[in-house]
Amino acid sequence: MPMIIGKVSNNEKKVKFNEEIRCTNCRKQVPGGLQAGEAYYQTKSFKIELENFKKSYLCGICRDKKRRE
Ligand SMILES: [Zn+2]
């Protein structure tokens, strides 16, 4: 399942795109594409949300570690 940036309504068309995403802790690159709603994609708030997502992204391993600490 690709990760979705922002909110997508049920009947809205989705845009698939690729973005280089790295874990902010171990710097491992995370494979897989992202999706956004067609109306939201490339808007200013979309770009801000994508930046925030990338700034706070943790891979599964680091997320598990953080949860256990
Ligand atoms: Zn990591």
C-alpha cells in the first residue's frame, strides 16, 4: 500500500508519484511510491505536508525501536 499525503475522498482520483524518502534516523532509503488526491497534488499545502512528512519519517525498524524506548 502506498503512503498517502493529505486526505483523499473516496471517489477522488489519486495521483501516484515517486519521492526520495529516507528514514530520518538511520538514513535508509525507503522504497515505494506515494499517492495524493488529484485536487491536492502539487498545491502549496501539499508541498508543505510532503516536506513535513519527509522531515519526520522513520522506517519500520526505527519506529519500533522508538516505541520500545
Ligand atoms: Zn530507520
